[in-house]
Amino acid sequence: MKRLFYILVLAGTVAGCSKGPWEGPSRDDAPAEVKAIVTVKQDADGTTFFQLDDDTRVYPSNFAEPYTGLRRIVCGLLLSPDMTGCTVQWYDALEQGTVSGDALPETAVSDGVEVLEDWMTSVEDGFLTVHYSAWWGDGHTPHQLLVLTRLNPENPYELTLVHQRNGDEALRRADSLIYFDINDLPSTQGDYVTLTLNWKNLDGEDASKNFRFRNRQ
């Protein structure tokens, strides 16, 4: 992600309903009761709502961003007592990564990455959201993260996360957020299945994490 976390990198810092204590900088001017990663959607009459998890939607009273389609944001919300409405205290749009059914070319370089074990790393609403840590340079070389599918013909719900630094220097280690639309995986017919994400960590070792996955309803 560039807009929120990577800007903080250059400054020298830096699932069910994705809720939890915010790990980033404090925002004393905009306290929030709930920190969440949500999908911004529109219902049949064009009204914007937030999808909090696989089943819960809330309608923001003060969100004027003219998003269309599906967008993922990290935000601070004040939820109404009946959990149908909310007030947005702050938000930042997340970067969307690439999902590919092709294997990497043999000449491609795959660099290590750490997937962080917290509330922001989640699978919900047909999206995989990853809070990760990596080595960064001076900010001039773009990094790429992609999720590869179809690498295991016996299990379509086994995915591989690949990080490519594209020759960027390892000057500082910092965190970032990215999401992937994995809704095109074979239908789970409304049931939950186990989804496995594999990656190489910063020590070059194999790592993996399991999630509950259901296609977007």
C-alpha cells in the first residue's frame, strides 16, 4: 500500500469483521470506537454501504467519496447501537494487488515478506487482506505483491503470496496493507472452506496461514 503506510515509511515509521486496536499513528482529532477494514458497496438504489464482514452491512451517514464498484478501505467508525449505521471518523483507501492463475517465470525473483498475525490480516467478503512487513529502499522503486492460484491442482483454495522488490535496496523495514479479490476461486456453494496462504518469509523459509473462506454473496 502506498497512500497510508508507505508514506509513513518515508517519514520514518512505519476476517469476520476486521476490528481491533489501530496499530498505526494516533489520530487524537478523530477518535474511533471501532477500527475496521470494510468493502465500500452500493445497494440497488445506489446508496453506499459498508460490508463489515461476510454478512453485516452498515450505512455511513457522512461518507461522500463517490466510489463505484467494490473498494476496500481501512477506517475508524462510530457504530449506531443497532449496528445498521455509522459515522466515519477517518479512512484511507487500500491498494489492490494482482491475482494470477499463472506460475511465475523461472527467471522471476521472489523476495521474502512477513505476513503479520493481527486483525488486519483476514479473509472476508471474497477478499484477502494482508498486513505485511518488508524491506524498503528510498521510495523510488515500486514493489509488487501478487497472489498466485492454481499452483496446487488438487486444492484450488491453496494460494501463494509473492513479493517482488524489483531490486530495491533494503534500507528500512516497515509495514503495509494490501488486498486481493479472490472471489473468482471455485464456488464454495455458500459454505465455508479452509483457504491456505503460502509465502516465503524474510529468512527465506516457507510459511503458511489458514483462513475460513466463502465466496461473496
